[in-house]
Amino acid sequence: MKLPTVKPWIATVTALLFVSAPRIASACAVCYGAPDAAQTRGMNFGIFTMLGVTGVVLGGFGGMIFCFARRARRFSNDLTP
């Protein structure tokens, strides 16, 4: 499967458009550092949500490994005469 290629003139026209209209390419409220903007609050909430989900998943794996290690230790103690 051949991927479509971008023609050089399309890339040039797009770059010229962004250079000639800098308002289109300007940074958002998060990059400018507006702490009271709704976009900043939403992005911070999204970051904390992803960190929370990652922490819960990693905590689950850690708990599972701890549980398996405890079971293996108990099982090996039961097998020794």
C-alpha cells in the first residue's frame, strides 16, 4: 500500500499562509499562560485524570505482583517437609 505524498508546492503554500496570517498559527491560552482560561483548567483536569488512571493501573499491577509473591512464598513453605 503506497501512502500519498505531499507535493512540495502544497507545503510551501501552507507555510506561506501561516506566515502571512500569524493569528491563525498563534499559541493557545495554555501556551500563553492564562491560568484562569477554561482551556487551561480543562487541560490540567485532563492531565490529572490521566495521571490518576495511570497510578491506579500501576498500583493494581504492583498489588498483583505482591499477591503472587506472597502466594508463591506460602506455596513453597507448604511443600517443604
